[in-house]
Amino acid sequence: FLVSSRDSSLPEKIMHTAVIKYSPKLALRSDLIRNSPFLAVRRCSSMLDFDDDLSHWPRAKSNTFLNVCPQGNKMIVERLGKLDKIQEAGWFIAIPFIDNISYVVDMREKALSITPQSGITKDNVQVRVSGNLYCQFVDAQKAAYGSKNPIYAVKQMAQSSMRAAIGELELDEILHARAKLNAIIRQTVQESASAWGVEIKRYEITDVSPDKFISEAMDQQAAAERERRKKVLEAEGDKRSAELQSEGVKIRLKNESEGTLIQITNQAEARKKQLMLEGEGEASVIRMRAQAQADAIKIIAESLSSETAREAATIAVAREYIAMYGEMGKSSNTMIFSDKPADMKVLMAQASAIIKATSDSQPTNA
């Protein structure tokens, strides 16, 4: 039966299989299968770092006289052990036993996984850093003859460069300035990879793992920092709230005082207009009364020009005189009478004198 083993640290397509002859005893004893030498070899192979077919170098191809170079690849054709030509994509003819297709170089961009590397940072913290390296062959001749295995060389150079770069930076810089670390590693690897016909496109750090104690300390520091920010935000919020409340009280008092001032001003203006209108009304009334009185006096004066009118006026004045004494008697116990109150001639004489005085004063007023 067929027994297969799979290591999670390797790509899925890389498997080791072993064909073991079936026997009932072997079926009952599964521990023999687990301890199989094939599986032991497989466990030992997991110590290597495979990236699919990138670890198989050099990649050669058998010469079939009429050969085809796939798109994206270049083939190194050697004639009698010496470089003859670099074949581009397409078909070509090569002489068997004389021409040999020694290298098939994949010119497409590749992604190489860099296993986690342990290093000591500038501030003496042990970390494990892993990443991905993106590269591409740009010179097939250098890729074939510049290094025995350029893929392996690039990966080893990336690992050593990453460890060296970790030692030049502090932990906080590694955690927060990955772009800087990526640029340092890429530049260092590119200086060496140029001789191998490889162009380093970019390098990306995938994981930074400090040791257990540093991780716990970082968690505590992060929690303390979050608590500090919380308290700062609460204090700033309380401060801002108090400022807004005081500003609100200030604005309210200012608005109330301005409203009171406007109210007092409006009331004063209204009172002023009221007094002015009342004064104008009283003046108009006085003028109208004076005019009416003057007209009445004028009419009376004109009416007194005849003797009959004078007698009538005398009688009217005497009537008013008597009415005045009557009113005085109602409102007071003290009364002033003429020495001859019952003498109608005296009353008539007084009324005539008043009317005469009025008649005499008319031309002067006119």
C-alpha cells in the first residue's frame, strides 16, 4: 500500500511517498509506519527551505533537435561545453550530442519567502523577523554563470542583511518604521545580486515577533498608554466643558444686559414721544381754548354795542353773580356780601360797570 507524509513547513506539492509491501502484521502495527526510514528522511528534508521549483538549480532540458522555449523563459545553449547562444521564446533547432540546453532561466518575477531570523536589536531586544523577497532575473548569462545557485545565494544574502539591519535599529523603529528596514535590506541585497543577474524589486517584512517577556511588557505598556490617553481625554473634555459653560454664562449675561439696555432705551424713547405728544396735545387744546375764548369775547364785545345788548348782559352778569353767592354758600360757612345785597340797582350797577370795562378794553386789545 501507499504511505505518504506531509510536512506543514513545506509547500503542499512537495511530498515524499514510500511503497511498502502489505502484510497483516504490518497493518496491525502502525508504529512501524510512523518509524519508517522513509519518514525519517522526510523529516530531515523539512530542515531545508523549498520554494516550489526554485530550489532546483540548474534547470536543464533535454535536447530533442526541434526544441521550444516557453514564453517568459530563456534557454542557455552550450556547444561542446561552451556558451553558444541564449535562446529567446520560440522554437529552435539544436544538434543532439553537440548542443546541450544547460540552463532554463525563468525571467518572470518571483516571490521568495525568508524564514524567520533571530536578531538582537540596538536596544538589546531579541526578535524574530520574517519577510518576502520579490526578485527577477534580468541577465540570463549572469544567472547561469554568476553563481552556482543564484536563488539560494539571494535568500542567504537577504537573511544575513535582515539580521544586520535589525542590529542597527531599535525595537520601536522596527515596529513602526518597516519601510526604512525594507529599503535597507533591499539596497544591501541588490548590491550583491547584480553579479548574479538578479534585480531585487522589493522586500516586505511580514512578521516581527519579540520574545515572550518583551511582548508582555509591550502589552502592559500599551494598556498603560491607553489608560493615560483615556484620562487625558477625559480631563480635556471636562476642561472644555467648563470653558463652554463659562462662555455660555458670559454670553447669556451679556445678552441679558444688552436686552435690558435696549428695553430701557425703548421705554425712554416711548416716554419721550408720549410726553411730546401729550405736550403737543395740551398746547393744541390751550390754543383752541384761547382762540375760542377770544372769539367769544369778540362776539360779546360786538354784541354789547347796542343798548339792548348791554341790558341783557347786565342781567346775565347779575344772574351769574347771584349763582356765585349760592355756590359759595354751599361750600363754606363764611360769606362776603355787599353792604346792600338786596338792592337790585346796586347789582345792576356793578354788572354795568363790568360790562363797560369790558367794552372799554376791547379797542386796546384790538
